[in-house]
Amino acid sequence: MTQQPFTRPGAIDLSGLKRPAPGAPGGGAGPAASGAYAVDVSEQNFQDVLESSMSAPVVLVFYSPTRSPESAGLAADLQTLANEFEGKFLLGKVDIDAAPSIAQAMQIPSVPLVALVAQGRPAPLFQDAPPIDELRTALNQVFQQLATQGFTGRHQPRADAGPVDENGEPEVDPRYAPAQDALEAGDIDLAVAEYQKLVDANQADVEATGGLAMAKLLQRTQGADLAAARAAAAERPDDVGAQTLVADLDLLGGHVDDAFRRLVELVRRTSGAERDQARSHLIGLFAAVGNDDPSVMEARRNLASALF
């Protein structure tokens, strides 16, 4: 697959794209849904789409059904993959005929063109329309590279939440029922095992990943005494085990920001294997809380600052 740069690389000038006022169409409610993990990008929601890249990758596809039918086919293939990857990236579909100001701001030379946005920073991926299998391989490689940098967030579905039961509550996906039944029965070890099966079967399953992270959190804290844990952490401020246990207990107690701050500062103070252990533990807590949570988004920025 060829990967070509933008014809005119440089900073994106978004000064002409105004954020919509609260309550205005496209304002305050996030991107309009086009699929579970895809949105149709307009001038009104463009900034929201870009900002969602702070927690997990965004892939932008620029296309024109009238000027380049192959680019429209590319957008459709990417939407298929966005649903297949189940939140590993959010697809933003930009019809340059409907939103020419966005194409101008992004300095798009022609279509098709696909760009990656991670933590607000855009980078070109390719300017052709390869087969879907090549697209899948290329995206897997991109996300593997991002994972090595600790950027492993996932998006939540944007479309309809799905069917509800007779009481109006969302129906439980039968895939998750064994794990959830185990949690309700208090069998945390079994819940961990059931969620692990789902994650092993599909690494992009955001619900299973989050469930596994929370089940492991419950497993780690079974029988822990908060007062004793805090005392140990105070005596050993750079002990990763002592600090992560208090962070776990804080998270379970609803003190999410305290838990994140504790581990970010631990990352800042440590190095080598201890730093990697603290960083990995913090990323696991991100998954337990949910990558779209504002506290997680802020903590990711703080973590990046601590690392670099």
C-alpha cells in the first residue's frame, strides 16, 4: 500500500471553523451517529470529532461520491472495519462536497485521502483505495504502534444502544452473560476467566476489555484493608505494589481522580521496570472506568506529560 504525504503539510488552520453554540444543531451532543463507530463529519461537529481523539484514535476519510466513486467505496469499507474493530477507532467520514471548508482547513489535495488523528495530532495514512483486507492489515499495524506508546483507548458505540427488555432496560448480550452471572454470584475468579475468554477471542471487544479490567480490579482488592493499605503506601511512596493497591481501592470507593493522580505521580517518580508496571496498571484502570470518561481523558494527558 502506498502512503503519501499531504501535498502541503503543516499545521491545520481551524480558525474558520466555529464551534456551535450550546443547543445549536451539532453542538453539545457530540458527533452525529452514522454507525456504531462512525460519524458523518460536518463543520458543526468537526471540533468534537477531533477532540474525541484525545482518548482514542480517530480515522478521517475524505471522499466525494460525485468526483470519485472509489473514494465513497473506501469510506464504506472503513465503516465496515470501524464496526469490526469495535471502538479501536472512530471513523469520521468527510464528504468534501458537503463540507468544503473542512477539506480546505485540512489542506486536502485530492480524494480519496485517509488521515489518523491521535490526541489531536493529524497524520496522513494513504491516498488510495486499497482492498479491505489491506486496509485491515494497515490499520492493525497502526494501532499496534500506538499501543507501544501507551495509547490504547477505545471509543464507545455512537449508534442506538440496541434492544431493550420488557422493563425497558438494555438486553444483556448473551456473550457477556456468563461473566455477569459470575459477578452477581460473587465468583470473581470465574468472572475474570469468562471475560478473558472474550478478550482472547476478540482483542477489539471494548465491552469485554472493560469488564475484564473491572473484574481484575475486584479480584486484586478482595480482602484488602483500606487503612492498612494507606499506611503501607505512606511508608513506601515508591513501592509500586503498595501504591497501586491504594489506587485500586480509591477507584472502587469512587475516588477516581485520586486514584489516577496517585499513579501518574508514581510514573513520574519511577523509572525502568517499575515505571512500566505503574503505567500498565494505570492503563488498566482507564479501561475499567471507560475511555470516554472525562477523568480518563485528563489522566491520559497527565500520563503523557509524566512520561515525556
